[in-house]
Amino acid sequence: MRPAVLLKIVPPYRDCLVCAVSSQLESFVPGLDILIDELHSNFLNSGFKKPSIIRTAFITTIPSHIVKFHWSIKPGKLRAVARKS
């Protein structure tokens, strides 16, 4: 099981469009990835155990039945992910 950010529920089968998350901060790509660390407004609500990056170039669709937990990303941050993808 890997962490991911739920971007959208995709009809008609309610699949989940997700963006990958990594705690490997050395793979951070400025201008492409989004850093979620202790200073970020979403960090406390994210459920991340340590600073992580949203890998905006790593987007996939997965069946909704394998999603165990998701957190809400603020609309402005979701737009940022959409712009970078």
C-alpha cells in the first residue's frame, strides 16, 4: 500500500484518479512537485508521518475499493497540482 492524493472520483465506475506521494525528499523536482512539510498548512491534516512530496507527474487511476483513507486537499492546492500535471 502506498500513499497517494485523491484528485477525483472518475465515473462511471467510481475509480480514483490519484497522484503519487513520496517521502524521498531528494527526488523533489522544483516547479513540478509539491513539498508538504511541517511548515505547510496541509501537513497536520495530511496523515503523513514525515515530510513528503506530491509527485504531480505521477498520476494514475485505481479502483476505489483499494483506497483505505484519503485526505482533502485544499482547492487552491488541487489547482496547483492540475496546472503542474
